[in-house]
Amino acid sequence: MNMAVLRNISFAAFIKLSVMISLITGLAGAVIFLVFNLLGMANINVDAGDGKISGLIGTVLPLIAIPLLAGLMGLIAGLIAYHPFLWWINFTNKSTGENGSNLTT
């Protein structure tokens, strides 16, 4: 069986990966909320300052806002986690005694 060994990842690739994972997770959560709202199992109302947004706009707004907020949180988490992740892959590659190849058997 072949095993891919990650030796290094660029900062831009790590941030893109982190943001995309967060966006997809946020979109999945927003779709679940949308389905629950359409089935009548949840009532989603958005409080916007003095007013309350409900109906179709209140249903669609979380579908847009939740993935964007999740993507922003993924960006922040990626900025914080990049250097510890590099340390972790360097530590695990040294402790497993990997040779210089990208694929091992």
C-alpha cells in the first residue's frame, strides 16, 4: 500500500485549505438550517438592530452569512495554526524515519 508523505506546505496553500474546509462546513450547516426551516422544524429569525428579519429573507440570509463567518474563522485559525502544523509534520517525519521519497510502500 502506498502512503503519501507530506514534507512541506506553503503558507498560501495552507490558508486556502483552511478557508475552504471552513466554507464547506459552514455551507453544510447553513443548508441543514435551511432544510429544518423549510420543514417547519426550526424558526429562523434574524435580529438586525431594532428590527427583526423573517420570512424568505430571514431564511436565505443565514445561508449566506454562516459560510462567510465560517470562512473568516477558518482564515483566523489557519493564520494561527500554520507554524504549529509545520512543526508537527517535521516532528512526525523525523520520528518515523522517512527516507527522502514522497511515496513509501
